[in-house]
Amino acid sequence: MLSFWEQKEFIHFDYIIVGSGITGLSTACVLKERNPNAKILILERGLFPTGASTKNAGFACIGTLSEKVYDLSLMGEKNLLQLVENRWKGLQLLRKRLGDAKIDFQNNGGYELVFNSGIENHLDKIDFMNAMLFPLFGKNIFVEKKDKIDAFGFNKKLLSSIVENEIEGQLDTGKMMNSLHDYAASLGIKIITGAEVNSIEENNHCVEILVSCNQSTQTFKAEKTVVCTNAFTKKLFPKLEIIPGRGQVICTSPIENLKIKGTFNFDEGFYYFRNFENRIIFGGGRNLDFEKERTTNFELNETIISKLEWYLKELIIPEKQFTIDYKWTGIMAFGENKLPIVQRMSDRIAVGARLNGMGVALGSKIAEDLADLLQ
């Protein structure tokens, strides 16, 4: 039973956003920036964002050379260029909204490791891919840098080369999400955590959202609603083509005289690591166990964790002593089509999901697109 005050102030909103990750927070901010008087609520089922927004490795990237070669065969030149442009625009929007200092953005470059054998290297595609992407960036972004193998201290018995992308960077995921949360709060956006959305129903007057919390339920009402729950969106819209993908991540103890600096990928981006101060954050390996990793369960896969540890010892820091201080997982969303889902489900409801592991880059751009859809 609600009081008069609760009915008046806590139930009715102009916009309700489901999901408080990068996309959800950014969408709420865009709507509030465009409509300062709008009353906006974000509903989040967890204490923290549930998917990968507070669990990612902090890559501010547009993707590797080998990923681009694969994506070109998958989606064609037009869609690939649109995807790369959206990632780049999204990163610039994020940096502009929050400021580089508040997210600890560092332009240390991105690097793809090229193995001696076993994984196709695509080095012969560098000129072609640079020419295709030149109109977007006004310069060649992929450059082969064999000398970086020794500079970073990698095991040169396993590698033949490295491809550098100087425009890529890294950020502090925790600072980014805290800053985005604080910015949304400064605009007057309300956030309720621990609020599980069970259903969304549209009628002639509004959208009704049934929420459960602490064994009780409550219906919130909004003029318009945006669902930004990425891999968890199929619970509300089961017909959408979304495949969950779990990411395994480990973080080392501090390493003395750590040489690596920047973001690094190999095996078409399935493995990724970076320095954070003097630690290494290392994740990936879904391709070792695709079926098991197509899940929304936050569990460690010891087969993948063991492989990550092997790469650390044998490839990345072969002569360094370290321990693993942290292990965790994040849930991403993928599809056969690598373009994200940004679409209306009805006159009052829109969805932004399936970011294909690029939420940091895409979230802010998708937010702009979602706001355009609703307005």
C-alpha cells in the first residue's frame, strides 16, 4: 500500500531506463541533457550493474587488425565501416561527457600479437585495411612493429611480430562508472538498485513496469521506456537474437619493472590484456569453450583460467614472478550480426543491446541513437 507521497513522487516518470550499465546510464544522461525538466528513473536489478560494465578490462579500443579482416568477411565493408565509426564516436562522446582525468584515460596505444604459427596473422592485409579506414581517421592506424616484442618483454620464441594501433587507449573502469553514476545523479536522475524488472507492458497511456524487490512488487509507470540490459534482454524480449557470452578475467599481483604499457590482443581479439599501473589484467578465452561460456551465470571456468595463467607465464611475462590476486567474470552479449541492436519495440519502448564485447566504446553512441529513436 502506497502513501499519497509515494504515489505522487516515486511512481510516475517521463522516462524509465532498465539497466544501470554504461548504455543505460548514458541513455538517461542524453535524455536529461536534451530535456532538463524530464523526470527520469533508472532501475537496476543488482547492487552494481549486472553485466560487464563494472567488470570489463577498461579497453578504449576499436578492435584489432585480424578482427577487422574477419568482420569484413562477415558483414561487408559498409557495415564494418559503420561499426568502427560508431565505436570511435562512442569513445569520444564518453571522454567529452566525463573528461579524461575522471576516467583516467591514457592513450598508450593498442597492440595485436602475431604468433609464429597456429593463428593466421593477416599482416598482408595491413595496407588494404588502412586504406579502407583512412577516410574515418585521416591516417594509417595499423603499423607493424617487430621491435616491440623485445621492448615489452614478451617471449620472442612464440611471436613473429606485433601490429600497433596508435589511436587506442585504456581507462579505469571503476572511475568511469563512478563518474558516470555521479554525473547522472548531478542531473537529477534517480537510480534504484535491487529492482528486478519482471515485465514491461504498454497501454494507450503509458508503459507499466512490474518490479520485484525484497519479496514485494511494485508497478512503475513511464511515458517511454528504454531497455539497456544487454545479454539479459532476452528475459523481457525472448525473440531478440542475443547470445550471452561470459568473459573470464584475472588480475596479477604488482610486478616489479613491468614493461608492458597499453592494450593488447591476440587470436582475433579472443584474448586481451593490459597494464593497470604495475599489474596485468588479462581476460578472454571464450573460444576454448564456446558452449559453456554462452551463459548468464557468473561462474569461473577453470579450464580458461588455467590457459590465461599459462599465457602469462609462457608468453607475456616469462621471466617475472607473480601471483593471481583477483579472478572474476562478466557477461557480454553477441550475435551473428556484429551490429548492436538499437530498435523500437513499440511506440513507447526501445531496446539497446548486443554490444559484442565493446560496451565501453559503443555505449555512449548507442545512447544517442536510442534518444533519437524515442524523440
